[in-house]
Amino acid sequence: MRVALIGLGAVGRGVAEMIAKKDLGLTITGIADSKSGCMDCNGIDPQRVLAQKKQTGACGDRSITAEDIIRDAEYDALIEVTPTNALSGEPATGYIRAALSRQKHVVTSNKGPIALAYKELRTLAQENGVTLRYEATVAGAIPVMHTLEHGLCGNEILGIHGVLNGTCNYILTRMAAEGLTYEQALMEAREMGYAEADPTYDVKGIDAAIKLVILTNTIWGNSVKLSDVDLTGIDLLTPDALRLAEDEDCTIRLIAEAIPEKHLLRVSPRIIEKNHPLVVEGTLNALTLETDMAKEITLIGKGAGSIETASAIIGDLLYIRDRYGKCT
């Protein structure tokens, strides 16, 4: 199957590395970063492109853009892994829209387009006889969408509860384990590479809320927005709060939860018992699905990382390859 790759940040590099390393039957025919691009209908050597990117800062010809590749390259599926824009979803939404309109499948890790324009993009994919896959937008390597679509097929999903942001979970883990202040734990998270220089997106709960929106709209076909989520971050938590929880043999985690019957859509720090399935350590993610037949199912795994996210993207690509035999 021929694929075009848009975005060569950490996730894009992880995808390119795994395609080069594994015999997956995937051929890259176009690659673009924010500055350059290259395309070849006979296939591109990902290792060569990655080496060039590392040496020069560009992956190819600076006159070739992502738009050129999406419009002109020969591919069956577009891999869209550019940085998330939570406010507008652009330019990723435009990239996805253009590929779907060309009757090309799309796999993305980009939360912006799925949170902001899911119904439109899903309809566009259906009209053009292709599919839009986005396993990598929620919980990294954890196969949440696959579980919902296949493993729990026939179940009614009654509610979801999850730890969906690794940065927050690392900070809370360290505050509880070592008695660190929020500021100290955040500094450590930055040093470990788990937090950005500006951590607002994570510590205010915005990232977890966007993932909750994606899950809610996927499961129940809603049209909820980020503004519909009752949102509280972890930036005001104190060691005293964690000590009080400890006295009750509990701890605190940032929990994203949705229960339609209770009209609940919330991300907030919650006191939960230490033996609760959602009490995971470090940067792990966890998600509990409440169902009518299977009851509670909890999924735990790596919620971020270039190779971990590549796992979800490649899983979606191979699903498309196996489902749509016309791909070459």
C-alpha cells in the first residue's frame, strides 16, 4: 500500500522509522515537513529522508509543500501527523479534507480536526468511499478505538472514565511519592521531557478534555465541543491535598469522564482509592469503559511517545490495507 506522510516531528519520525524497519507492505511515495517535501511514485527511502532531515533541517525540496504532495502524489492513504491546533484544527483539517476529496484514506494522530470537525470529515470520507482512522488521537498506543469498534461490538457504552494525560499523571505521581510541590514536580517533568516549556495545554486539563470530546463524539455520535467540558486542571493542587488523600489510603488523579445518562462531561482532579484500576504510575494512561454486557473494561498503556504513537498509526494503516483490497 502506498502512503504519503505529512509531518516529520517526533511522531512522523517514529512512523517513518517503523515503516523502514518492519516489512509491513507499506511504501512511502511522498513526505513533507513544514519547510520542504519530496515525492516519488516508485517509493522513497525513509532512512535517507530522516538522515537528510537531521543534517539539513529539511526532508527534501524546499519548493515542494505538503499541499503539493496531498494534491499530486500517488498514494492510497495519507498519514497526517502535524502538530495539533486545538483552536482551529488547521492546517491539518484542510489537509485531511483535500485527501478525502481525492478519494484517499486518511490516518491521523492530530486531535484538532477530530475534535472540531469529526462529523464533517466522517461524512466526506463516506461520500468518497474511503475511511478516516484516528486511533492515535487518544491514549497513544492503547487500542481504544479498535476495542470500541471490534472488541466491544454489540455492547452499549454507558460511561467512560480515564487518565488521558501523561504529563499530569507524572506530576501527580511524583507529588504523592516524594511530597514535591506542584512547581517542583513540573520542573522535574520538564527535565525528563514529559512537559513542554509552556505546560498550560496539559496541566489545565485541555489535552485530556479534547480527548474526552473525541471519545464522546465517537461513541455516542454527539457534537460536543471543548467548551462543553467542565474543566479543572491540576495547577492549583498542593502537597497538603495529596497528604489528606493519603490519610484515607487514596490518591489524586486527573480524571476525564463522560456519562450521558447523568449529563456528565468533566475533567478534574479526583480523589480515588489506591487500588482503583485508574491509579497508574508515571506517564501511563488508563481508560475504563462501562458497558451493559462486558461490564467494566480497563485499558492501560503508554499514552505518548513517537514509537508508541506510531504503533496506533500503523495499526490503522494495516486495517485499511486489509479492509480495502484495492490498495496497491
